[in-house]
Amino acid sequence: MAIKADVKLDAKGLACPMPIIKTKKVMSTLMDGQVLEVTATDKGSKADLAAWSESVGHQYIGTIEQDDVLTHYIRKCSDDDFAEKIFEQTISNEEIIERASNGGLILDVREEAEFAFGHIAGAKSIPMGDLDARLNELDKDQEVYIVCRTGKRSDLAAKKLDNNGFTNVFNVLPGMTSWSGELVKKV
């Protein structure tokens, strides 16, 4: 079944955060009620685009998966300039090891493959797309330092935890792209 979209965006071959950045740019040109179709190959885009849409007030309609291509549908819900709220509590890459050694948890929300090819020792892997279903694995009162590749997915994850009653959540900036410490590989 062909789904009607007003505008189409090809984000195939792009990794986080580029599908979100390109989507955000195109959405700013749409009129209220128009539907954007985004094709992507980044498996993380499913959770990323849904969370981003929710955070800025657009309707994430759904995703069709065919072979290795994800086709996302997003409806623009407002012509008003909706300010994207950035999660306020942040922590630097350099600070998380010491803080985690004092009882905090490093939560890596990257995809399983990203985690396998290099992650911070002791980090817990819960990909962004699995976070809702696995919130019960986390302690709401423990300090949680959320890391991803660039800080975008971790920002969305931090908001999600905060909205679910977690009291000590921090987005790790700038993320794994700037990590200079040792990495653990599980491949």
C-alpha cells in the first residue's frame, strides 16, 4: 500500500544525528498538517525520529520496514515556532568515570553494533528503541549518565527517563565521538 506524503526526504546511508538534522530542516519548510516521508538505513532512526517528533510537537505516524530501509512518516502539527527543549542536566565525558565509580550508572543508548565495537567499561547497553520496554531495569534513584555517539539520542533518552520519574539523570556531552578513554569491544 502506497502512503501519501507531501514531501520526501532521502536520508539513506546517513548515521545519527544526520537523519534528525535533515528531517528538522525539511520540517521547518512544511505547512501545518503536511506529511513528511523519510527513508533511512540507520536502524536507530526509528527511535530517534519518533522521540524527536514528540519532543518538538510533531506527530510521528509510524515506520514501514522493508529489507534494510526504514520509511518514516511524520506529520507537522504546528506552524508555530516550537522551541526544542534541550535536557538541562549535562555532564562531560571526563566527569562520568569518577561519578560512575561512586555508584552511578553509565547508560549507552546507541545501537547494539555501535556498543559492540567500542563502549565505556562498565556501561549498560539499552538501545534507544528498547528504552521504553526496559525502563524497569534501571533504578529511578541512581545517578544515570546517558551516552550516545553525539549527544542527540542521549538528550532524547534523558528526557524520557526524566518524564518517567528518574530523579538523577545526566546527558553526557559531547558523546562517544569525543571519547578519549579506553574502549571495551565485544565483537
